[in-house]
Amino acid sequence: MSRAGSLRGYILVRLALMVPMVWVLLTVVFLMMRVAPGDPISATLGGKLPPEELARRQHELGFDKPILTQYVEYLWDVVRFKFGTTITDGRTIQSIIIENGGATLTLTLAALLVAICVGLPLGLIAGRYRETIPDAFIRVFGILSYAAPVFFVGLMAQLLFAKNLDWLPASKQASATVQALAPVHTHILIPDLLIEGNWSGVGDALKHLILPAVTLGLLVAGVFIRLVRVNVGQALGGDYVEAARARGIPERRVVSFHAFRNALVPVVTVMGLQAALLLGGAVLTEQTFSWPGLGSQLLTYLNNRDYIGVQGLITFFALVVVVVSLIIDIVNAMIDPRVRY
Amino acid sequence: MAATTTVPETPPVVERPYRGGRLARILSPFRQAKGVQRFMLLTGTALSFVFVFCAIFAPLIAPFEFDQYQDAAGRFPQQAAPSSAHHWGTTVNSFDVLSRTIWGARTALEVMILAVIFALFIGVPLGLISGYVGGWLDRILVLVMDALFAFPYLLLAIVASFLLKETIGNGIIVAAIAITVVYVPQYFRVVRASTLSARESTYIEAARAMGAKPRTIIHKYLFANVVQSVPVIGTLNAADAILTLAGLGFLGLGIQPTEAAEWGYDLQRAIADAGAGIWWTALYPGLAIVLAVTSLTLVGEGLNDILNPTLRRRRNRAPDIMSGSSAVGPASAGTVEEDAGE
């Protein structure tokens, strides 16, 4: 337990810690998906197929093997990035990730952008001018944007901006024609359209993106506001800020240089955690706006009780979150030496 | 409070509520709060009372049952706009929106209380022990909890309720368990983190130096200090639980409409209505969620502001400089005394 570690040492330890973490995660997923009685095949297709056919399929996919063998095989498959083939529509999980992941990626990145642009400035203002009228308004806004479920905000936005005002499209990723004619390069709609130079298509896609991205972004912005505000408040009460004041540094500089910068360090950590909130929120947002991403795929498989589909996508989501949190931790260790151990 | 102005002959009675008295202690955040803070805390509390009132007296307040689609006069109209018969309109299933919204408060409160209690009873002790004892137990617990925490919380609840639905069935308890799975790691992490930092502090060191056993330290010193953050997390988590429940309902994985009225489910049914420009089926259940969550969040944040010593220190900066005591030690200890004596 050496206290003073180097950055490289920290990264190595963090990487090493990731292995048991992923292992525990995969075990949890496996156990959760297997506590249900019966095997995935009969849970999904039971009653729809003759028994011989069921047995044949079970044998094909190895569900008649002992549970421990299945567990080892599952882990081995994940290590090789093989997440299986869905039972109901026979797509491989990889192809789902490639084809639908782009939509989710677009939505979450756009939402994160909205959240940062709205959350950070408002949080800083509220933290700087604590217990004044602007602070009260910003706090209430932050609380409301967090308290309002994304699907409710989304529905209201659809009613107002799409139905009543008719400014923006209500749902889907692009107009039917744009979507149908879009070429496939990266499986992400907007870059694909950009590569083709289809500018009206890009405009159409961006218009479709606004409502879902703002809806999801405001949710995360609420978290940012709360966090930044509290951190700025604590930083302004910190000894180093008092010390800076005592040295006669102008208040403006104390606030912007000493307090704000230190207040933003924990925000980086929490941004990593927001990846989970974003993904969860994306499932709801996608459902509200008929957005063809991974979340809506997951729901389809949940409703069809396709265990392989659910298990594969959940495994993938879990891996994404682990990798994102790894990256954020390393970035955080670079900024703040106190994090290393 | 009134005693101070009217009854001069009983000074000890005036002194009492400030020092002892459970009620006074519960109410002390309200007295300490000032200005905007006080306003937010009071608004939150008032709204919470409205929410709880609706939940408890739903059968008396709501004009109809949550699953009632007809009365003596016949079947209710479908998707009818708000009118004198149905103040908030009706849904596609002819349910009365007003009634379902009021009944929904009851469902939300039940699930919320169950989920928070379950999560508290599992998360807090685990966090305390793990944080103080350390060693391999701590490592394993952290590993498992971090793994659960790394799951996007909604996905975790989705999977949990999907599987529980397949095995046990639907209902309020099942929804509460699915939500509990999400919040145990949160309590664990927060309690463990504050235990870890408290473990290194001077008063614990002093206790250890005096030969206190780990059990005593956890009970007498750590618990009281760590538990201060729990009411805040508790209220914020309760707010979160309502959102998660609604999210599950919205995805069709929550409580089924025949068992209880649930806001999230109602909003799911409202997606189709929104396309037709029908707003009342979405607006009212949604507003109910927003109000319930906001009120609990206001209470949680208000408590956090008042109970969190790091924030308090800054507010009392001016008097501290005057008294000169803050330069010596942790300022919070001095100011807490000051506030209590005020």
C-alpha cells in the first residue's frame, strides 16, 4: 500500500482492477439472466415450436450443457467479442451494435454537449452568487430539469414544438426519404450524409436531433448544475481561496482561477458517472422519440423475451460504462494528483 | 416559540426545546434556514405534505376508482377533453385522468418507502463495516457494488424487473425490489466513502488511542457522523425512486394498470395521444411526477445545505473572522455550537 504513486503506476493498477470488475459484471449479468427458470430458448420460444425443434435448438446453442460450462463459454465468447445471435430475429449482437449503435452515440453525444453548454455556466453562476435571486432561479431550474422525467419533457416538447407550433419533427432520426436514401459508410447517419455531401439531408437529420438531444441533455444538465454549484460553493469556502484573497489577488481572479478551476475537477469524475445516466436516459428518450438506437432494440428484445438479445445488449452496455469510467479515472488522475494511490 | 413572548415566569421551559426535545431537533433545520434556503425548504416540505396527503386519502379525494371506466350513467367517454364531468379528461381506456393521477401518488409513495427502507437496511451497514474494517471484505464488497453501480441504473432496474416479472410476478413489492437493487450500491458507496474519510479524522484516532473497540467506534462515533448524510441521500433517493418507477412504467415493465394507477404507465399510453394533439393524458400524470420529485429534492437539498458543515462554514465566514476562532481548528465545530445557542 504505497501512498505516493506515479501516474503510470496508477493507470496500470486501474487497468488491472478493470479485469475483476468486468468479470464480476459479466457474472452478475449471467446469473441474472439465468435465475429465471428454464433456458433462454424455451423462455422465448416455448409453446411456439414443437418440442423436438426446441431441443434441437437448445443443443445447437449449448443450453443443454451444465450451467458451469455455459458460464465459462459465455465468458470466453465475451472475451472474443462474440455476444451471440438473437433468438427472435437471428441478428448477431455485433451487427445490432454496429447498425443501431450510431443512433445512440449521436443522441448521447449531442445530449452531453447540450448538458455541458447549459449546465456548467449556470452551475458556476449559481455557485458564485449563492443565495441570491439568480441562484434560486438556477437551482429551481436545475431541480426541475432533473425532476422532470425525460419522457414527460419529450412528450411535452413533441406536443408544443412538433404538434402545435410545427417547427420541428416529432420523432425518428430523419425523414423517411432521407433515411431510406442515406448511404452506409459508418452506420452513423450524420457522418454518412456528410460524406455524401447531402447537406439538406444533414439539415434534416439535425432538425430531428434537436428535440431528443435537448430533452436528454437538460436531464443531465440538471445534475451538472447541482454539482458545479455545490463545488464552487465549497471551493469558495476553501482555505486556498482565503489564502489567495489574503495575498491580495483581485476577487475576479480568485473566483475564476482559484475557485472555478478546482471546483471543476470533481465534475470530470461525475461526467464519467453520467455516462450511465445518459445511457439509461437514452433508452427512455429513444422510446419517446422512436429513435432507432440500442435502447429501442433492447426494449424490442425485452418485450419479445429474447434472452440472448437482452443479455448481449446489457453486456455491451456494461462494458461501455466500464471503459468510459476507466478513461475518466485516468483523465482525472492526470488533472488531480491526489487521486492516485 | 410562542412561549418566549407570552410567558415570562418559566425560563427553563424556553431553554428546553433548543437543547433537547426530539421535535425541536427535527425542526431545527427549519429554524436555521434563512432567506431563499428557508423558502425552498418550506416549499418542498409543503409540497411533500400535499403528495403524502393525496397518497393517504386517495380514496376520499379521487372522484373515481383508478380502474373505473364506467358509472351508473354508463361508460365514460374515450379520450374526452377536460370537462365538468371529468375535470382532467379521460384516457383511451375511458379512465378518469384526475382519479388516476391522485391514485398514482399512493402507488409512488408505497414503492418509494419500501425501496428506500430496503436499500437503507442493506446499504448503510454494509458501507459502515466495509469502510471501517477494510481488508478483503472491503475489496470484495467494493468490487460487487462497483459492478452494480457501473450498470446504468435504469438498465439495472429494467433487467431486475424483467426477471422478477418472469419469475415472481408484478406488483408494488416487485417494483420496489427492482428499485432497491439500484440504490443499495449508492448508499454503500456514500456511507463507505464518508466512513473512510471519518476513519482518518482526529476524533476517531483519539477514540482508537483510548482503546475503543472497532464495534464501539462504528456504533458511537462513525455511525453518528456518517449517518448525517443519510437523510439527504434518503430524500434524494426517494425522489429518484419515483423517477425510476415511472421510467419502468413508461417502458411497460412496471406495475400493471389493473393493479394500481402508475404515472409512468399512463405516460406510455399518452405517446399515441400526443400525435393526435391530446395533451391532458400526458400533462397531468407528468406534472404529478415533477411535483413529487421536486418537492422531495427541495427537502433533500435544503437539508444538505443546512446540515453540511463545509457549506455552513462559508456562510458564517464574517463572524468567524471577527471571533478569530476559525483560524485554530475545524470551524464547523465552533459554528455548530454558535448556531445551537442562537
